[in-house]
Amino acid sequence: MLKNRRALVTGSTSGIGLAIARALAAEGAEVILNGLGDPAEIATLCEELGASYNGANLMDAGAISAMMSAVGPVDILVNNAGMQHVSPVEDFPPEKWDAIIALNLTAAFHTTRLAVPGMKAKGWGRIINTASAHSLAASPFKSAYVAAKHGLAGFTKTIALELATCGVTANCISPGYVWTPLVENQIPDTMAARGMTREQVMNDVLLAKQPTKSFVLPEDVAALAVFLCGDAARNITGANYTIDGGWTAE
Ligand code: NAD
């Protein structure tokens, strides 16, 4: 379905981004991976997916520009890299705020502004932003993340309107809790912030949000991304698709 399409997936060395990269490659797309990680493991991933890799640090605007020049025009841009920090606002380290806004929001602005001219020239493009249920609803102690994800949802709607007649769509996918390192790594800080055990955080904080009482799988998110890249999705733009076990229905 995606033969002759080039796809850049940011934050694709792990978790959701890796699942999306795998699914796009399985559909025949030429995939460019990005993200941090062990060089040997990344080389293995590249071989497995027939992908190339650019290790730009997306907190650095100059590094993003260099990456977009090196990669060249892409048909599919998946802005997926993200990070989390859990803390009461009065203790929230300002440098963590800046880092989360840079990676979860500003990086998508830079990749998009640099990818759009090529998409416009071709008259075809797909921009998919991994937002979050936290682009629609808040949780305490995640001020930077919730602000960044709400911003990403607004940014996506704006570019969808700007590109509406260019054959380029822009949409958000908003997962609830997906079992990835990003979720696993926030458990200790949530235990500290809320004075809870690991089991209490899993059941009373994380899955408490999801009426289905189960974690979303990275592959579920990837399947939605593939659908948004298809021809049947040509008129889907400016949407924010939840895949959150019913979280934001409440
Ligand atoms: P993850 O930690 O497994 O993956 C994050 C990816 O981002 C990795 O490839 C990592 O190397 C990359 N990355 C981190 N810092 C980077 C930097 N400075 N420059 C370049 N790449 C960098 O996390 P995940 O759960 O797969 O999250 C992926 C996206 O999904 C994020 O935007 C996250 O906010 C969003 N999301 C996750 C969940 C969840 O429950 N896991 C829910 C909703 C939204």
C-alpha cells in the first residue's frame, strides 16, 4: 500500500514509534528511523526494517534542520518522539519543562515546517502526530506534558487547515496508556509524588483512567497510523483520534 513512499518516524528506536516504523515498512514504505539508543541495537533494527537512521537530538533546532536536509523530501512524517516528567508544579524543574516543550511540541514544528515544502511540491503528504489522551484531558503532576500535548493538538489542527487543498493531511493519534518504557519509567516518580506502591500506581492511577482496564498496544497505534496513510483517509485531516480504552469518553 505504501510502496514508493518515504516515511520519517521520530522517536522510532523504541515503543510506539518503533511499532509505527515496523508497520509502515511492512506496507512497503522506505523508513527513516530517528531516536536515541544503543548503536548496535539500532543497526540491527535498520537491517530488520530495511531502514536508514538519523540520530538527531530533537531538542536542538539546528540538529533537526541538519536531519531534514540529510533525509531529503519525505511523504510521511510521524512526529512521535516524546518524554514525560511527573512532579507537582511547585517542584517541577524548569529545565524539565523546557525539555518537554522542546521535544514534545517544538520539534514537531521544526520537522513539519521543513517537510511541508516537499509535500506541497508533490501534492501528497501525511503528517501524523503522536499526541496523547493528555492532549484532551489533564492529570495532576504532568503540567509540561499536558501543556505540550494540548499545544501539539492545536498545531495539528492549524496545519491541517493550511494544507487542506494541497493533498497533505495532518492528524493526531491520541493514545491512552500504552505499555512502553515511557510509561514504565514514570512509575517510580508517580509512587513518590502520590505516596503509592507500584501496584497502586498501575491499578489506581494508570489503568484507573482506562475503562477497558487494559493497556493499549503499540501495534494498535501503528495500525491506526497505517490507516491514516492510506487513500481512504484522504479526507481525514485535522482530526484527533483517541485510542484510549474509553478514557476521554468519561
Ligand atoms: P518511548 O520512551 O518508548 O520512546 C520515545 C522515543 O523518543 C524513543 O525512540 C527515544 O529514543 C526518542 N527520544 C527521546 N528523546 C529524544 C531526543 N531528544 N531526540 C530524539 N529522539 C528522542 O516512549 P513511547 O511511549 O513509545 O512514546 C512515544 C510517543 O507516544 C511520545 O510522544 C509519548 O508522549 C506518546 N504517548 C505515549 C503514551 C504511552 O502510554 N506510552 C501514551 C500517549 C502518548
